[in-house]
Amino acid sequence: PVVAIYSTFFQRALDQIIHDVCLPNLPVTLAIDRGGLVGDDGPTHHGVFDLSFLRFIPNLVIMAPKDENELRHMLHTAILHPGPAAVRYPRGNGEGVAMDETLQRIPLGTGELLREGADILLLPIGNRVPAALEAATGLEKLGIDAAVINPRFVRPLDDALICEWADRTGKVITIEDNVKKGGFGSAILELFAQKNLWTVRTKVLGLPDKFMEHGTQAQLRSKGNIDGPAIIVEALALCGKDC
């Protein structure tokens, strides 16, 4: 079965997700609509806590697509998965990308390297991928060579790909449309600690420890420091004179 609910309303169903879906490891697809900042619907409808409260649940696969084409493949992957899987996607229009004719099953826990770079690694999740690619283009004009990985999965992570490029560049910025506490960036910090990547300088970009107000998505992403210009500023600060 497929259960499609706004992210903000999934908060009410956490007990059922744990006890009735994930504990018996049932093949349920959770289509999490309006993940992240929703904009005009206001603070009650922002879906900015889901990565944090879903990430700790055993058996649950969590995916976040970079665009509408990848969303289709992730839904296909989730439906074919023999256990519970969540696909988190934002409110709004797609990116306008070309759509593949054939649905593809994405191997669990595999990210994709979108851009190679020697100076810094950008790790955006979900709808922050286009912003990170935009930032990488801007950074190139400033003499900074940024790699970009689309992790695709929050759980399980592509440990090998992420750690390889974190070690290569020595500097990492994670970007998410979720609160910083307990979210995707926290997962990356935990990964680096487990792999003893102590020398990798890491900056987590995410939403602050407060309830976000009403506003357009663009306005709130700017205030939350998770849009393209904010990524450029943080990358420049993290690189300093090293680049």
C-alpha cells in the first residue's frame, strides 16, 4: 500500500509508523508530501521535522528526490521494496527536467556524483540539489572547485561515496530543507565520527531551532540560509585561504 500524507500530519502518526509499519517490517510506501518549507500555508504546515523523527526508526528506508523525474524512480523503488520506505518531496512545481520513459529501480543506499571538484564537497538532500549545483557554478567563477553529490538516501547512506569525496576535499557542507537538529547533516556528522574522518571540516546548513514563519518558499529559504547564495557564502568562509 501507498500512504500519501502531508509531512506535518505524519507527526501525528509516529506511533503507528513505528509499531504498525516498521516493527513488523511491512511493505508500506510512505509518500511524504510537502516535506520542507511550504511557504504560504504558514508555520503549521511546514514539514521541517520529518527527517529528524523518521531517521531513528529501524527498517525504514528514507529517500528524497532532486527533481520530478527522480521522484518517479523513487516511488517505483519504494513500491518494489519488501519493507517500509519513505519518499519525501516538497510542495511546488517540478524543475522542468526531461522525464525518463522507463521507470528504474534505484539500488538502496546509492548516491550519485553530479560534479567533481577538488576544493569542497557539497552534500544537498532532496530539493536542495539544484541550489547546490547553482552554488557550485557560482563558486567556480570565484576560483573554488566544488564537488556535488546527490545522496538520494537519508537512510541508508552511501557511506563509501560520501566518505571518499569528503576525504578528497577535506571540507563538506550539508544542505537540507529540515531542522538542523537530528536531520541529514546530523547523519553525516555521525558517519564521519564512525569512520574517524576527524580532519574533515564540516558545516551543516539547515533550518534553525525555531518555528519558521509565513512567507514564500524563496523568502524562507533565504532566511533559513539554505539557498544558493547562502551556500556560496558558507563555502567561501569554510575554504578561506586554503583554496
